[in-house]
Amino acid sequence: MARAVEPASRNEAVLRPAPVALAFDAKHSGAAAYNTGDFDRATEAYRAAVDANPNDPEALNNLGQMLVRTNHASEAVQYFDRAIDLSQDAWAYRFNRARAYAELQQWPQAIAGYRDAARLFPEDYATQYNLARALQANGDLPDAITAFERAIALAPGQADFHLSHGRALESARRPKDAIDAYKRYLELDPGGPDAEKVKAHITELEGVKS
């Protein structure tokens, strides 16, 4: 049996909104620290912004993002919850909470969160892609494949989407379709880091298929 192409890591190609533009001095300080890679100082600045205005959804969201970035996703969830309560129609806050659940490998919550985000912003390819990855991680291959296909329809030139789609198709025991997806990945990114591995795997799959 052909061996599937392995992803580089659990976090490969995870897409997420960048930190929100800021308004208050503490937020400006947090943004400046973030941009220089000083994540501890950025986190403290965002905490100060939340302390100064506990009902500011942007401050809550930015603090949540920094906590996820610094491997404190479980703590981040409460801040995303509060941001969502204050701004029910904000896609980014729901997306970021879903990402926190994905970091925690709490897949049902991540799936529900990405679906909520997709309801608010159905044209966003990142939401569909991350939903697909969460569905696959939760063992729901049919829905994962559908979500990968939606992401590809929204962003057909995104090479990693085709690679992930191929892996899901292969897991679903659809080798011919997986080969097609892998070949599309190679067309879009022939010099990519996984290209040689994928070429060899296609040859292996074609031998099994025949």
C-alpha cells in the first residue's frame, strides 16, 4: 500500500487574521512590540488595554490572539468569548476563537467556530480551509473534502489547498482523485518544499492504482 504524503506539522499552512489595527496608546504599544517580535511585551500591553477598557472587543481580541501566539490558547478562549458577546457580527473574532480551539485540538468546538465564521463571511477561503482541516482532524472526511473544494473554488491558485485536498482524498481511498490534486499542486508550486516528495508519491500511487 502506498504511504500517504505526511504534512510538515500540525500547524502547516494555518491561516488567520493579522492583529487588528489599534486605537489607544496601550494598543499602539502592543502593536509595536508585536511587530518587533517582543511577544511578551505585546501581551502585557494588550492586557493593559483590556484593563483600561474591559468592554473593548478589539482589545479583547488582540489579547486573545497574543495568548494563542504564545501557546496559551486555553486562556485566550475567554477573551474571544467576551469579544464575540460584545460584537456578534465580527467574523475575525469567531475565526480566532475557532483557531484557539484548533490549537487545543478540541475539534468539535473548532468546527462549530469555523462554521459560525463561514456563516458571517462565506467568501473567505481561509475559513473554509481551516474548517476542512478541523473536519479532517475530527475524522469527518466527506465534509472535509467538501470544505477543501469550497476553499479551492474561492482561491484556486493556493497550492497548499490542493496538497491538503489530495491528502484527504487519499485518506478517503480515492487515489485517482488524490493524484489529480497532487498534480495540480505541482503545477502551481513546482519548486515547493514538498514537490519532490509529492512527485515520488504520485509515482508510488500510480503503481498501486495500476
